[in-house]
Amino acid sequence: MLKHRIIPCVLLKDWQLVKSIHFDSFRTIGHPTSTARIYNARNVDELIVLDIDASLNGEEINTELITDIADECFMPLTIGGGITTIDDIYKVLNAGADKIAINSKALDDLEFIKKSSSIFGAQCIVCSIDVKKIDDEYKVFSKSKGVLDINPLVLALKYEEYGAGEILLTSVDCEGSTNGYDIELIKLFKDKLEIPIILNGGMGKPEDAIEAIQNGADAIAAAYIFHFSQYTPSDIKNALKSNQIDVRL
Amino acid sequence: MGNLRSVQKAFEKVGCDAIISNNISVIKNASKIVLPGVGSFADGMKHLEELGLIDILNEEVINNKKPFLGVCLGMQLISKKSYENGETEGLCWIDAEVVKFNFDNLDKKFKIPHVGWNNTHYKNHNILFNGISDESDFYFVHSYYFKAYEDVVSSTTDYAFDFVSSVQKDNIFAFQFHPEKSQSVGLKILENFVNLESDR
């Protein structure tokens, strides 16, 4: 039986791993390689690292640091942030990533998804969608352009059609809140896509993970809970397991 | 081929120097051969052909019985043919075909690619599973699966049905999942492979 994955999703900023709150303020988690080593030791299912210096400030993708992180990871590693060319994908994969995450580039250029998916395989291409709720409607949020008049499910279906292998779905409103995942949002996506959805943003306790998965998330991503609460990834998995949700223990 | 480095560092982790090479004499002198791989079947075969590696692989693995480890696409390539984007002939070491998952007739939704952690059910004994309990979880990422027509299956995995997740035939070991990405159980497989006695 395929297991539901629990995935730490952290940001890379100024050579540190950080956690954002509503994409705005940042709290430092720690040094990238030691944090990756801890995640590896804690037997997490996967790790997602988004390089926000590269995505927001247009800096070169930090392949040196990605290599250091990858060297500690004997689980799948997804790297995102600042990827705009096929050459960037080669660089990141050669540094040791297994998958790449794209957000702005996918929004700007659907053909890029198709091209990268045909070269590297759909399994390698994670398309990330940030969502904000405006007047009771979900809209796609772009870090550079703000709220866009695009329905996130319509966009996800487009990404799937163009060759995305997974969708990383982040609720900006819930992100960093610890008030739980956006359940209304994941309900909209339930059974609509052929590809897996990783729901991100808001986990504060193990029950949040249960609710997210029961309502349609294939995998869940989180950061805050693993660093600023008493819960470990194992605690969350044990809670899922006792609710008859299949996880890798 | 994005995961070469991952495979190499996983071997380093279990105390073995793995050389990444497409050089015929390096492959000839190696004590064991690993064929990892991500990407499409046709591209994989095309690369092996263009690099002139098919003859040396046949020579070393089939004639000289050098221990061989195929991972993911590297497992699929040892089949007779794949139906990924048309038909492509493989290395033909095992009577098998590679076909795409098809769940059209099922009520329940199964997503493609099959990605994530899933567990084995052991079949024929495979010494590379030594020290690993049955039903352990390994990391999979694939849209096509290996349909074996000979009795070489060492484990199956359930994804709507039981598909072949590993095979062993003489000195040939192959895994659909990624040992290099499967934490301690995956590293144990690589360690067992490193510790195999080589015939030469």
C-alpha cells in the first residue's frame, strides 16, 4: 500500500534554513546541513527546500549549499526557487536533488513545464501553487505580482496537462499559522487531479494532518511544527497510523 | 541522469567507492556494475548505444557473470522491450516487458506516477534483502512497471495490483524502487550488494 508522506518544507535564506509566516516574516531554523542530517536521522519521508534568495532576489541558485544538503539526504530531496531554465534544472539535479519545484516560471510559461517534463520525466517536476482567499474565493498568489485572477484548481489541472508530476499546494493564509491546513481548499482538489497533491501550510498538531489527508491530500508538508513545537515527524505518523491512515513508520 | 550522484554517495555511505563512468575499460575493470537511471526508456537505450556500452555490459554481466545492480530505469532496461512512447528493445537479459500503469477500469483512483513509499511482499529469496524485514517501505517513482515472464521475481508491491518491485536472476539484481533514497533499508540493500562475492 502506498503511504501518505510527511514532508518538511523549509526555506533557504542567507545560507540558513528559515521558516516563513504568511510569506512575510522569517524565523531561523538552523544550519542547512545539520538540519538535513537531523531530518535524515529522524527518518522523514522526503524533504523540500525552497531557495528564496534565488526566487525573490534573483540570486544565482546556491548549488554549493544544495550539494551539502543533498549529501546528508538518503531520502528524496526536492529543490525549488529561482529555476527558470532547463540548464538550472540540470544544475540542481546534478547537485543531488531528485525533483525540482517551480512556481513563477510555471505561471509565466506553461511550455516550460512540458519541456522540462519531457526531458527529466514528470516525476521530477513539482509545480508549486500559492493560494490566497479573497472575498471568499481562492485565487492564485504570486510573490512578485500579488493576487492573480486565476482559480488554483484550474491552474493545477493545466499544470497536470502540461506534464507536472506533483502539485505543492500552499495556503498563504494558513502558512505559519499553526491553526491547521486549509481544509476547504483541499476539498476543492479532492479527486480532481491524477497527480499527487502535497498540501502545505498551517499544521500545528497531528490532528491537522489527519484532517488534511482524510479530505484529499496525498501528502502533507510542514515546517513550523517540527521546529517550534513538541511534535516530531514520528508523532504525526503515529497519530495518522492510529487513525487507519497508511504511513511509513 | 539526475540520480547518479545520489547513488554514488549512498555507496560511499556504506563504505564503497563507486565510480561514475561511461568508459569501457573502467567498466571492464570494475568488480561490480550498477546501472541507475531516471528518464525515459528510449533515451536510456539510446545513450547506452551511442556510448557503445551494450556490448561491454553483455560481456561483463552475461558472459563474465559480474554482479549487476539495476535501479529503477536500470531495472526496466534489462527487459526485452518497453512500450514507453512506442516500442523500444531493451538489453533482453530477462524475459519481461515494461508497460504503463493503466487504472482506467478501476473505480478507485490510483495516481500516475506511482510516487512515494510503498512496501514489498517477498517472493523468491533475494540475498540483497538479507537483514531487511518483509513489508519494509521503499521509495518508488515510476509510471511504467516490469512485467516478468520468467520466475525471477523476488518481491512484488501493491499498487492497485501486485506489480514486480524486484527481480533476481543469477548475478543480476534489479529494483524498481530507489535503494539510494530509501533510508536505512535501502542502504542495507546496497551494503549487501557491496558484500557479494564477485566471481572474478
